[in-house]
Amino acid sequence: MTTHDESSQLFYDMTCRFLEQEADPHYADWEAAGQVPRDFWLKMGENGMLAIDLDEDYGGTGADFGITQMVIEEIARRGLGGLATGYNIHSNIVIPYVLHLGNEEQKQHWLPRMASGEVMSAIAMTEPGAGSDLAAMKTRAQKVEGGWQLDGSKTFITNGMMADMVIVCAKTDPSAGAKGVSLFLVDTHLPGFSRGKPIKKIGQHASDTAELFFDQMILPEEALLGEEGQGFVYLMQELPRERLGVGSQALGAMEGALQLTLDYVQERKAFGQRIGDFQNTRFKLAEVRAQIDMARAYFNHCVALYRQGEMTSTHAAIIKLQLSEMQCRITDECLQLFGGYGYTLEYPISRFYVDARVQTIYAGSSEIMKEVIARSLLGKA
């Protein structure tokens, strides 16, 4: 992590102290439980860490959004991949959606409690039969007297087991394809909402993941987020920040994996010398360092573009594609240098390895990212 001013450094130092005291000692238990406990999120809220770049009027810290990316990166660097993903969803995705798209009543109702950790959040796009194909979603919201009736289901929803509020993508005009999608702020305490059993995953165990069900769920009129039929436009508008968050996680995890590996190869010996003294090891580590530094340069470029309102969906696709794929490659290279120990749960590099894999899948798969980039070059086929 590179800090550029005193306030950023102070926040970084505070973040490190907080995670060292409140997360590191307990994380193995959270992985086993399959969830980060509510009291930890409340502690993050108390320390001003859940809504860093949210306006102070809504309970936020009012700092630069780059500090939010810094916190995501530091969480990932420490090998807390599931926490990084849950934090990214709540603080870097859902809060900005409500801030940018909500009316004043919605902002006042949700944001202060999201900043404190009283309300945890999720966003529900993916369905069992429609992954990245948002136009094929079947979840339906129909106008009824006094509001909307929501029916359908969503799957692979991060924070889904804990969320008090979920932004749900639903079809309000099934005949209009992507133009018939709208967004809703769904209070999960209302009748008609239910959750399936937690989804068990190969990695990021502390990130609770759920299937959500909406059965004749009646939402009030004010649950509509933004304008009807503009959901797809809003998703495209907000996706760049989500993919920046994935990039922050990738950078942090790569730095963390590299540091673990540097420590190991300087201590472990084979054939009478340190692992780090073999030319193959030295060359591999040099390649990893060079790749991370090149990735950070493009990431910093995108942060600057986002701050200026100039980051496009193509920039977002490039950074998401390259950094998530790089994270998987680099973590694999690092684990290899541990030999058999890298394949044991005793060594943290193993968690970096399994936590990395989903990064190329969620927030738009690598294949979808390539399509987005190709369309910017060639136009829509």
C-alpha cells in the first residue's frame, strides 16, 4: 500500500492496529463458522471504517474514496479474503449505490445505520439460471396497490445470510430485456423473504454466501431505487467501482502472498542451501515483484480516472480481468515455492490460494470482461 499524505497514513496505521487486534486473532474461528460476526462489523462502524468516503451528514467519515480501497487492500494483504469481499460489497458497492441513486428519504433511512454496522447489506444480481446474463433474469417485481410484489430467487449472494437490506435487481417489464430491469432496496425483515442454507465454498469461508428467495413479498413504493427501468444503466454506472474493489483485493492478496513467500524461502533449506538462494526461486520472485508493480501502476491510473469521473466500463473490465487473473497465477507461483507445506492448512499461503480463485468469477467473469473489452475495440457484434 502506498500512502500519499498524512491523513491517509494515519488511517492506514489505525486500520492495521484495528485488524491486528480485532480480526487476526479470531479469523480462523470465523472461517470455521462461515461468517464474520455481527459485533465485528459494529466495531468497524464505531471506528469509522464502514463508510469512509460517505458524507458526514449520513454518518460517514467524509474521506477520499481511495482510503476505502486502501482498507480493502490491507484486509486482503493480511490473508482475510472472505472479510475483504464482504467489506467490499457493503462499503464499496452498496453504500455508493444508495448514495448515488437514492432519494433523500432513502439515504436518511439506510445510510447512517449502514455506516454504524447496525444494517449490513448485500446486492443481488445473480440467479440460479442466469449468472452474468442479467437480461435473462427471472425475478419479477409487479406493481400492486401500495407498492410492488417481488417474486423470484437469487444465488451466490455475498453477505446474504447476514444482510438486513439487499439491493435486488428485478424485471419490472419482462418484455423489454435489459431495459426492463429495476433496482429495489429490500428490507429482509419483511414477510415473504427467506434464505436458503449457507453455500459452502472452496475458499473465502468467512464470507457468508446465500441463496435468497422472494415469495409474494410486498415492498413499499419507496423501495424502488432510482427510476423504474433504469436498473441496467445504474449497474453499468456503478460497476467500475465494484471492479476497482476487486483490484484492491487482488493487489493486497498478491503483496501478502509475496511477503509470506519471501519469509519462507529465506528460512527453509534444501540441498544444503536456502530455497531463496536457488536461481529459479530468485527469478520467480523477481517476476512476481515486477508484475505487482506494473499492476499497481494501472490500478493507480484507474483510481485517478474514477476520482475525475472518467473511468469507463472498459477500464474497469481491464483492471478486473488482469488483476484477478494475475492474483491466481502469482498465488500459485508462491505456493509452489513452499513445496508440500504450501498444500497444508498450517501455512497461510494455502488460504491465499483458495481465496484467490473466485476473483476471476464474481463481479463479472474473465470471459465477460474480455467481451466488454472486445466490444470497445470492435463494436457490438
